[in-house]
Amino acid sequence: MSEFVIKYPDGLKRCRWPKQDQIYIDYHDTEWGVKLEGENELFEQLALEAFQAGLSWITILKRRQGFRKAFHNFNIRKVAKMTDKDIERLMQDESIIRNRAKIRATIRNARLILELDQPLTSLIWSHAPKRLTTPGANFEFKATTPESIALSKTLRSLGFSFVGPTTMYAMMQSIGMVNDHAPGCFRRNELRE
């Protein structure tokens, strides 16, 4: 077994990173690396990845329902209409991460999505690498790739915030743009391109 995979109590070999947290294990098994499309769905992932910057992903997963309620289920049009009054309300909402800059960025990013000359789905997926599964030989988890750097640059040029290359690579992993399940993980072959 590689340093990246362990055998869990249920007998399955998984990536090591979910550890023993059931929320994390469920996310790993059913969502991480599964192809995600749809405007509101990708906006949610973009927003949650932004809130995750500097924190652990489990922190976001445990608050995901709070985020969904706070941001109108990530309906882009509704979030784009949010005001300073909404920001002040969200700064008191303990069910989310109360970071003013990230709340403002989420609202601004929603407004920018409405101004795009192409669907968000097309814009994001146009940065997919030619090979979706990370090679098994010399496998390592990366923080960025040329594609995540390019996506970050594109979004920043359009005015988006909290879309750095590391954040964009995390999103690319989560939405199935790349399959970074470690060699030996039972999900790796299930999601193979």
C-alpha cells in the first residue's frame, strides 16, 4: 500500500486524507472527483473553495448546509442581488465562516458570472487538462498545475476574487476535472476517464 492510501475499517482502500471522519469519508466516496456541471452547482463549488482558503475542507463540509441557506442555495441571480444589509446579517451567522472579504467576494463573483459572455460551466471546463487522471507513476498530490494557474489567471482578469491557482486546483479536483484519487484507492478506477 502506498503512503497515500490506507485500508479503512470497512475493508476498502481509500486515499489517506479523509482519515476517520465519516463526513469526509462520505464526501470522498460520493462527491470528490465526480464530474460536476451546472451554473449554480459550479458557483457553489467556487464559493465554498474560496471560503476554504486558509482552512481545512472538513470545516467547510460541516458548514455546507449553513452556506446553502445563507446564500440562497447558491442561486447566482439571488446572490447577485444581495446587499450590504445581507452582508451584515451574514457576519452574525454562526452557521458559516464569517469572513467579510469572502462574503463580499461571493456576492461580487455572482454578479460577474451574470456578466460573462459564456456560461460559467463552459469557462471553467475549457481549462480541463487533456488527461483527467493523474498518472500513477511517481504519484504525488499537487497544489497547482498549469491548468489551475491558467484558470486562476482567466478568472482574475475578469475581476473574480479568491480564485488563486491553489484554490482553483482544489476545485478542479472536487468537480472531477482531474482524478486525483491515489493509486490503490477504490475510487480511482471507478472515475477513470
